[in-house]
Amino acid sequence: MSKITRRSFVQSSLAASAAVAVAPQLSRAQSANEKFGVAVVGAGGRGGSHIAAWLGDPRTRILYVVDVDEDAGEKRCNAIEKQQGKRPTFVKDMRKAFDDKSVDLISTATPNHWHALCGVWAMQAGKDAYVEKPVCHNIAEGSALIAAARKYKKICQVGTQCRSSKAVQDAVAFIADGGIGEVNFARGLCYKRRKSIGAKGDYPVPSSVDFNFWSGPAPYTDPRVTRSRFHYDWHWQRLYGNGDSGNQGPHQTDIARWGLGIDSHPNSVVSYGGRLGYQAERNDRSYVDAGDTPNTQVSIYDYGKKCIVFETRGLGVDNSADEELNRIFQSTKGNKIGVVFYGSEGYVVQRTYSDCIAYDKDFNEIKQFKGGGDHFGNFLDACISRKSEDLNADVREGHLSAGLSHLGNISFEVGEQNSVSLEEARQTLSSIKSLDDNDKTLDRTVQHLKDNKVDLSKYPLAIGPHLKFDPEREVFPDSDEATALCSRQYREGFVCPTADKV
């Protein structure tokens, strides 16, 4: 990486890449006596974090809570009333809130399959939008969000909070200043224990939930619910979620791209893994978990001279099966969630949202980076300035980072029936260009599975095709099947428009 000044790098990094300045446009809430009117869409766990942020900022007042679960929504309204003195209006249909001219901005923490359409509808209605990660459920939706933000001159921030973290900002600037030499490779990790979500079956929809609105852009399934826990466990069903590659992953892939100075989709991708180990945990070979996203996955993204690898592990993670990673994270126990940058003169590791460490080549600690940030506050600052380049995480950044999750998942989905032996996997990976040691990463992954009593002769790994990707057209030029997975079939009334039709 060419050396640039720390100040110029931070300034350019925090600007939304390729963002266009919007025309001056005063917000209704810029009056000294008025506050931003906010509609919070999604009243679950992450929605609670949104609510806390808006209640904690004197510039905002929550006017609406939107949720398809009436019980959850009303409980949030009760709590908000006690804190801000005025009860927000509860609605199930977000469009009712968007139609209210007193609403200036929205924030959404819905399930993933609703993220993009919610943001598009809000911006079409004249609202600024804070959209949780992954900003889209598929590639085409991300492009639609960017197009909507530019067309309607709206501020659209993505919930990748590390962009506002002082620790990560300083660590990325340190890398850019040559702190660990030349850096062309980064590894993102989501070693995060996830238990089985229960046997696949036919379960009732909670009586307080409007399943039509909950399903929204996704197919209306029969049986309607195949998981025992209705809320949250949709993450592990690809109709609605994107697995941990798309749940936790966008935080780490975003930091990896940022630190490597990458401002595009990759040129190719290959992914391998599976949903493995739950049969062994239950001592039941016939057991079928309700999830269909991989709980063990490795994806390799080639950018020519640079490379990112992202690893997901959902089984027991007390030993990473790699002495180097254990030393970098200073632990052999528990989860390992972060990014490792490999430089010619050392390493930088992001361990938490507010903690990064730099090492020399002998793993001696040379620098620490500490401090968090106010991501919601940064969004409000940009809503006032009306400059998308003031955002720490503009929608385009979120699209490129979520896109890595989607591309890895596409390769895996296309090839998930392609079960391979360890030797076959090794032969396939040996032919794939990578700045990683593909053999070593495969061996670590296999050892992790063996440590969790996975019998790979009975439950083998699956490996997807090595897919070329056109970063500009956002298609796989050699695979119509893979290109079809860049979008989805929508239900009438819940169609997310394409970028050219927002």
C-alpha cells in the first residue's frame, strides 16, 4: 500500500466512496426548537439499540414504532413513553409512518430480507435512512438502495458501527501509513458458537405476528414456519437471513476492505463448508436442523493483487487449531471475532469494536488502538449537513461489504450438493489463486470439525464452484445459475425495484 498521510487517509476513508454531494437542502429539524422526527422499524433486540440511541440524543424524538409483532411493538411504545414523555404511534405497516410528513428519518432493524425495501420506500417518501447490516439481502437490492439515495438526495447510513470506532479508524490509518509494511491480505473471522436452532418441522406463527407483513419480499411458505423459535432464528434460513457470513460477517469484511483500500467487488469467489456437527451433538444421525445456511464456511475473494478470506465457525471454538491465531488474539478460549491484516513487517488485529493491536513479525506487541464512537450521531450530523460524504458508512460501503457475504453464499449454494473428500477439496483449492495458504486454512477447518466430533466420511464438506464475477455489471459471466441468485423472486406488493427503476 502506498504511503499517504494519516490525516488524508482518515478523511478519505470516512468519506463515502464515490459518493456524490447532494444539493443544499435544509431539514425541518434544523430549527433550534425542533427535533428530528424518527420512525423506528423493527422492535426486536437490535431495534432496542436504535431506540436507546435516539432517546439518548437531544436532537431526536421517536414518533413511530413499526413492527409486525403487535406485542413487541406496544411494549416498546410503553417504554419510550416513560422516557421521552410522549408515546409514539405503533403501526404494523411501515408505509403509514413513511407517509407522515413529521417523520424526518427512519432507522430499520428488521430481518435482513426487509432491509433494502424498507430503505427504498423510506427514501422515496422523502426520509433519510439508517439501515442495519447487511444493508441488503442480495446484490441487486444493494444497488437499488444506492440508486435511491442518489436519486432522492437522501442520507443513507449503514449499521457497520466500526466505521465510527476510533480504535478501528486509528488502526486502519496506521496500516495506511506503512505501520506493518506492505499489506495485501486480510482474514476475517467469525468463530462464534451457535447451537442448533432445533429440528425442522411445522410450527405455529405467534398470534401477535402478522405473517403476511413479516414475510414481505420473501415467498409465503407452506408450512409457514419450519423453525421452533420464530424471532431471530430466521438468520439461519436463507429465505430471510444470510447465515453468520451475512449476520456478523459484514462488520469484518467492511474493516478488511477498508484496511486494504479496496473499493470494488472482487474478481472471483469460491466457498466451501456445510451445516455440520449438530447430528453429533445430539447423537442422532437422522437429525435435520431447521437451518439451511452453513455454520462452517470459508470464502476466498480475489481482487487481483489483494485478497480477503472470511471464515465462519459455529461449533465449539475453544481452540482455533492455529497457534498463530491464538497468539494474535491472545487466547485459546471462547469466540474469536475480528480481522487480521498480514503485513510484510507485522500484523494488525481488530479484536472488538473498540480494541485493535499491532504486532511485529515475532508477535511482539508494538501498538494498541482504543476507543469507540457514535455511529448514530454521525448519521444525524450528515442529516444536518446534507452531505453524504460526511457519513462514516455510506450505503455504497455497506453494499460492497454485504456483497462479500452474498458472493460467498452464492458459491456455496450453487455447489452445496457437491460433497467432496478432503483430498478432492485440497486438489480443488490448490488450483485457486489466493494470497492465503489454502492448504493450511483447509487443515485448520478440518481439525476444528474433528475436534467437534464431525465424521467427515459421513458428513463431508461441500465446495462451491470457483466463480468469476464482473464487479461493474454485478453478474457472473460464466454462470446463469449464480447470476440468478444476485436477486430473488418477490411477492406482489413487496417488490424491491431494480436500480434503474427506483
